[in-house]
Amino acid sequence: MSDVTVDIEDVKADSDHVMVDVHGVHKSFGPLEVLRGVDLRVRAGEVTVILGPSGSGKSTLLRTINHLEKVNSGWISIDGELIGYRRSGGKLHELKEKDVLKQRTHIGFVFQNFNLFPHLTVLENLVEAPVSALRRPRGPSEEKARRLLDRVGLAEKTDAYPRQLSGGQQQRVAIARALALEPKVLLFDEPTSALDPELVGEVLDVIKDLAGTGTTMIVVTHEIGFAREVADTVVFMDGGVVVEQGPPAAVLDAPRHERTRAFLSKVL
């Protein structure tokens, strides 16, 4: 187990109404420093969209938020609870894997390649985690799963297997599966990048619907139109740092930094 040095005075147990707090996070893979002191705060019920070129650290940042990647320094909290570590003295000590897994049940993660269990039906994909990880009874879990599938427009696909679905349908199942755990925050890692263009809209519509219900979300995407329409905050990353952030109108229409302007000129 690894320790991370941190200024303990900076770790606030009471985060007010900040749901996700990323503080001074550094992450390296060998000699490659991917995150170089990232700070990010997401308030409860808000949608934050992260933009940036490939290799800017966007996906790595998401993976540190649910501790799929361990940070080298800094800290992350969800709803005031440190993720992946406990405090002792002036250091953060890594939690045991079973405790990290318990924390992850509060953090929904939707991957770009769906990550559904191919040997399970759609309904079983949604029921697996609530029953096995949270020890919830199967009957109510199946009822909730059916409601979620109806919510994402797939009520008739309960007995289908992932291979029988289109990419857009698989991603909508993945979103419903993440919601089945009633997470405090939903993370989306380029949820439409693996889809054919004609299927992108159906997935974005589901995410827009979630945004309207007050679900706290962090979305890494290249869909600028989606960011403009749905985001409360747009974050532009490059070179492992947050270059600028603010309301969509400010970042997308009047960016202050040359790196942001250069990126947008290529994608708009």
C-alpha cells in the first residue's frame, strides 16, 4: 500500500455543497507526468464537461476520481469523503481494496467501450452490482432495473444480450447500469466516441435527460454542441493542467487563453 504526502490542513471534511473536489492532483506513468497539479470542484447537481486534445489528461483525471488510477500527490473527495485514502498525521494512507470497491459504488462510470458483461442479459447486467456488491434483494433490484431500462428507452431489451444490441443501445444500457447503484456522481469517458455518427444523438439525449434531473456529472467529450447546451461548467485541459474553466458561453465563445482558442478553432 502506498502513502501520499499532503498538507492535511487543505483536506476539508466538510465540503459544503461541493460534490467532487480535486485538489492538486499529480499523476505520472513512469517518467511521463500526465496530470500536473489539477484542481477541480463540481457542485452537487451540476454538469461539468471536460474538453481538450488527446493526451491532455482528461481520461486519466476521471480514472483518478474513482481511484482506478492512484494519484502521486494531491487528493480527491466525493461528498466530503476522501477517495482511496484515509488521513493519518500528515499523510494519506491507501485504503484496502474492499474499502475502495465500496467507495466506487457511489461513483458511476460510463466507459467509451460500454464494458458490459457479454455473458449476461441486459437485465442481469443492471442487477449484478446491486445484488452482489450492495447485497440488495434481487426482486426489488430487478424492478428498479426495468424502470431504468424504460427510462433510457430500452424496456423491450431486458432479455437481450449485449451482442444483439447496437452500439448506441449498449451505451444506454451502460448508463442505466451505472444509475442502478444510485451513485452520487456519474463520470462519462467520451461516451459517444466508439459510436457510429447516427447513434451519437440517442446517447446524448439520455445524458441530457439526466442533466435535467439534477444528477451530478463529469463528462469528457469532444461534442462541443452538447457542452454548449448542457454544461454548467466547461473545463479545458491541455498538457495535464486545467487551462481555463467557466460557463459554456465564456469558454466556448470568448476563451481567454490562446491554447483554448487554438483547440476550438480546430473543432468548431
